[in-house]
Amino acid sequence: MSILNRAEEYNEMKECTFKPKIKGEVGEEILKPKLQARVAGLDKFMQMRDKHKKLLQEKKEREEEVFGIEKKYNAVKHEGFTTPQPFKLSQVL
């Protein structure tokens, strides 16, 4: 959009005199019937959603237990180096 188009749009909107009448907050007496209405299947949906979240959490905990080696790994134990020693392939008796 170019500057000229924006200027034209601003001039058109500047002349607009429409101002909506806004009431205050919606009263609780209007919302109350809507809040009390039961939605079919909502309880079942909420139960299934909670069950799904629980299963995901259990799966995550199990994966951390099995694959979370970085938490169990102690680097201090593995700081040293192995020194190779000569070995004998056969012994003379």
C-alpha cells in the first residue's frame, strides 16, 4: 500500500462520525442461563482429555527413566585414561 493510498484512506476515515454505543459489563443474570446449560458429552470429553494427559505424562516419565542416561552418567568416574599393558599370546613351559 503506497503512501497516497494511506493518505486517501485516512481522509475518508477522518470524516466518519459513527461511534457505537457500548454498554457497561455484561451482567451475571444474562450469563447465568448459559453457564448452567449442559453440553452433551462434555464430561466424557474432559475425562478422556485428562486420561490422555496422564498417559502422556507417564510415558514421558518412563522414557526419562529408561533413556535419561545423561542424568545418571557421572563424568568424574570416566576422567582417567586406560594405559595399555603388553600381553602374552603364549607361554613357554
